[in-house]
Amino acid sequence: MAEQKKQEQDLNQLLKVRREKLAELQAEGKDPFKIVKYDVTHHSQDVKDQFEELEGKDVTIAGRMMSKRVMGKASFCHVQDLKGMIQSYVARDSIGEESYKEFKKLDVGDIIGIKGQVFRTKTGEISIHASEVTLLSKSLQVLPEKFHGLTNTDTRYRQRYVDLIMNAEVKDTFIKRSRILSAVRRYLDGQGFMEVETPMLVSNAGGAAARPFETHFNALDEDFKLRISLELYLKRLIVGGLERVYEIGRVFRNEGLDTRHNPEFTLMELYQAYTDYHGMMDLTENLYRYVAQEVLGTTTIVYNGVEMDLGKPFERITMVDAVKKYSGVDFNEIHTLEEAREAAREHHVEFEERHKKGDILNLFFEEYVEEHLIQPTFVMDHPIEISPLTKKKPENPDYVERFEFFMNGWEMANAYSELNDPIDQRARFAAQEELFAQGDEEANHTDEDFLNALEIGMPPTGGIGFGIDRMCMLLTDSAAIRDVLLFPTMKSIKE
């Protein structure tokens, strides 16, 4: 306890000294916060990559000072910018006596600009021999101690700005995330898709099985919900003749937090007229290969030490065959609800009274199959009970033309041959309303405007939803969804 108190006193003293330094600068008319711009010519990594052509030439860099070593008339410091870190040699004779005094007063964490010549030190480190050092912003807080770093994950997520400064691999993850999204857009744009935007505030949150967040819109004195999916608006655009559309956007689901779930997350949905779920499988394979190659330079990825090959054709298996393969139970041989319940009891698969045969098949799948789907796999032909927006298989109407894409035991995407029969769709909505009445808070509600759109006429269409955050987790080898969300949802700290 005494040790902790001493640390707090030491910290408070350091913070006091930094504020005093700022006040001194301001009194001398050298307020760094009055500087409005600084012309940067290069980033740290550019200087290193282009050393042969830049050696002996002047460059200007800017960034955060991460270390400082004062040695009499000459000093060294390291400056960190977007692309990395570079050393600067700061000599009194090169920058002048007054400037050198000011440099010695700088603190680790300050943002500075350095102009000087590119050279290589005796130890071989590419550096900048400073001719000018400019304080661009005074840091009034103290960065975490270098060697212990910022290791508390809760603090890292709450103070992502510090996390990005202290942990280079974190910055790299988010740079990769940005590149993943750019690659996804490039691929789809090249396939003739249009990027569109649809409402986040909706009166009827449909298109998925999830509880919505609710809010009140004062101007209309009406309750609205935050969208849980992108589906029903994008399908309206297919009705309108746009043929190939996609949206990458935040959706909101009022559910728990864990390593793969955050209440707001990034979903991409796309819809393509005149194709089916087989077309969506081909698109998914090609998209994943393209993005991995563009961002990682390979179609072989490693997640948590496990290698996954995106270069080979992805496995395609029906849900019934997958359950048979991993549990030994063949649902083709189960004809009644009672037989399904009996199989569940024998295999210790828990079910509820309201569950039908198809629901129980899905429970078997979750219990016995998912964990085995490490390599890219399409699980096809789901039972109709769990797929209210999907076309039935013509040869077997108990099942629908749907697949879920799995990697690493996770569901990565969900796709359908979209239901475009308005009469069938109305009946499915009615079944969902019945489930809601029985206590299923995640059931869909009837959307009359969407039904009207289907009655206008929607062509045969393939559609798919991709979990972008999970895609980023896999491609950056990140353990939790919070590691790929810049600002994940956190419980408030009570003062």
C-alpha cells in the first residue's frame, strides 16, 4: 500500500512538471498548441526503404518521441510515426545552443518535428542528423513504462489511443483491417456490384434472429429500433432493378459479449439477381482467396498456430451429412418429431418443447459438428424451421437452399437462394409471429412494406451476409473480436 502511494505521488509530480514546462513555453511565446501545420516530407519507413537515394539529403519527419538519451553536447531520440520508428541524432552544434536547451527539456510522449540529413551511424542504424527540432504538441500525460508496456487488456480496449502508441502489432492489426475492407470493396466492385447504404434506424428490425436495441425519435414521437441486419432493404433494391448490391455497415444486436460477439459489429451483405446459393459459394471462395492474397500475400493463413488453406476448393457438405459424419445420427432416417426428440435424448442434446425436427437437427449440428469445421467448409441445405427467408429445395421442401460458411469452427458467412414468393414469405412471417408469441424474443415480425416489394416482383436472387470482424480476426491472427474493433463496447467505469 505504501509502495502504491509513493508511485502515485511520483506520477503526480511528473504530471506537475510537464504542466510547468508547458506554462514556461507559453510565457516565452512558444506555445506548441498554437502551431497549426508542419510540412512532412517522409515517414520513418520511407527513409529506411529509400536510404540509398536519400543518404546525405534533407528530410522532414514528425511523430511521437518514444525515447531520449542526452549525452552532453549530443543526444539521440527515437520518433514514432504511422509507419514505424526512426532514430535522430541531435547535436548542439547542429541545431544551436538555445534549441538544444529546449530539446533537453522535451519529454517522452511529446510530438515533435525533425528536419535533417539522412545518414547511417557507426553501428549501422539509419538515422536523421537533426538541423531543426520543433515541438508540435506537449504531452501532459505519462506513457506506460516501456518494458512492461500496456498489458492490461481492459485498459488497452478503453484507451485504444495509448494501445496504438505502445504496441506496434496492434497498429498493424488495424492497418490490416483497413486493407481487408479495401480489398473486399475492390473485389466486389470488379464483379459489377454497387455499394449502397440503407437505414440504421428502422421501425421493424428484421432479417435475422436477434433482439434489437430500441430508441425513441422525438420529432415523430415514435419508437424506432437499431437494425439487426441489412437484408430487407437490400432486397428492396433488387426489386428496384439494381441487380448487384452490397453494403458494409454496423448492425446492432442486444445480446451478450464474448470473444466473438460485440453488440455493434460490422456486417457485409450482398445480393445478386439471377443466381442462387451455389453462385454465392463461388463468390465466397473467390473473395476470400483474393483478400488473403492482397493483404497477406498468400492464400495459406495461420490462426492460433493452425494452418488453413484458402487455395484449395472449399469442402461442401449438407447439414444432414455433416451431422451423420460427426454424431452417427442420420436425419434422413428420422421421419417424426418424436423420433428426433428420442435421438436428442439418447445423445444428451438439450431441446425445448417448441423445437421441431429441423430445430433439433440444428442443435445436433451445433453440438457435434461446428468445432470440427476448421478448414474452409460450406454447410448446405438447412432445415426450413431455422430459415424463414430462404427458398425451399424443390425436391425436398423440408430443407432450404442455404449454406453457412465455416472456418476455425466459426460461422463466417450465411447465404441463401432468397425467398421471392410473397405468399410463402407471408406464411413464414406468420410462423415467426407465432414463435414470438410463444416467447422467442429473437423471432422476426411481419414487414408489410417488404411483402409489398416482393409482390411487385423480385427476380431469383442469391444473397449472403459476411461477418467482417471475424474475417479480420482470422486474417490478423487476433484472439478476440475486441482486438479487431478499435473501440469495443465496454461497461462504464463508475466514479
